[in-house]
Amino acid sequence: MGKNSLSQTLRANRHWWLLLYVPFYLTWFFVLERLITSDYWVCYLPIDDAIPFLEVFVVPYVLWYPFMIVMGLFLLLRDIPAFVRYMWFLIFGFSFCLLFYMLVPNGQDLRPDTFARDNLLVRLVQRLYSVDTNTNVFPSMHVVGSIAVAYAVFDSDRLRNAWLRAVTVLLAAVISVSILFVKQHSALDLIGALVLCVPIWLGLWRWRHVSRLRMDAAAGQAAAEEPSAAE
């Protein structure tokens, strides 16, 4: 394979490099989980006390992981430009969250000490508590990731089905509020994530629009040059 051919191959597949953010993010997150265990800013709003603990919401809470992975894999295989924008949404959103956790260590003290019921879902919540600390919560990455998936379903030309979009938005909303009912986050964390996602969404939507204008202009220029070349 010649240098030109190798260069073209790397250029055509440069979107794969974005996947390197995944191990980088995981390493950064778990280091912070070990470092930030006390002396943190407590995230709290009075409305948190009015939100009941409902173990059934642990189901959408854990669905967050396949929700994000399935969307990422689909876009990687079927819509590379949308995959790139999806990854940048996560990179901007998650990196801001992790940086904020470093600069302003935070956590929440909302988890119940005892449970009124004993069932499979409660035990799943208890297991969740044992592996996930109550720190690094503002803004909520669960909400940021869910909104990123909702963004992707509207951004991709391969996902135009109205029912699919409606179901995706509904699931993203349920996952986002699930963090409150399983007492993993304060309502403040949800609000912070929503505020964070607004400029990211608008910025990427603008990028998409500008990219399409440039592509259309390039296609128009190429079409205009064809008759001249034929002459």
C-alpha cells in the first residue's frame, strides 16, 4: 500500500479515532470516583425531599448504558457524519462534567438508609449504591448522555421515523428523571445538565447546517465545471 493510499484510508476512517475518548473518559471518571469521597459541595434543592424513592426507576436508569451504546453503534455503521456529531456531543458534555467535578467536588446525601420494601429491584438499587459513589453528580452525565441520544435521533438522516423519534425522546426523558427516583441525583443535577446541553445542541446543529451548505456549494461548483471540462 502506497503512502497516498494509506493517507486516504486514514482520512476516510478518521472518525474511528473518536472512540479513543471512551477509555479516556472511563479512566478519568473512575479516578475521580476514588479521589472525591468527602469534603464535597452537597447538591440539594427542597423539591428533592418531595420526590419519593421508587425502585422501579432503576430499570430505565440502567437502560442508559445500552441506550447510548446502541445509538453509537448504529450511527457508526450507518451514518458516519451523525456519529461524529454524536461523539462530539458526548465529548463536550462529559468532559465539562468531569472538569467541573475536579474543580468543584460535589455529591449528594439523598440515598435512603433503610428501604420499606425488599424485592429484586430494591436489591438492584442496593447493588448500584455499592458500586457507584454518591459523588460526582452535578451536572448529571446520565442526563447529558440521554440528551445526546435524543439529539442524534433528530440529527441523523437515517432515523426519520416519527415513532422512533417519539420513543427515543420519551425514553431519554424517563431515564433523565429516573436519577431522581432512585436517589442517585438531586433535581439540581438534572437542571444543570439541561442547561449544559443547550449550547452543545445548538452549536452542533449549527455545525451541521454549515457543513451541508458547504457540501451543496461544492457540489454546485463541481456541476458547473463539468460542461467546461467536456468542451
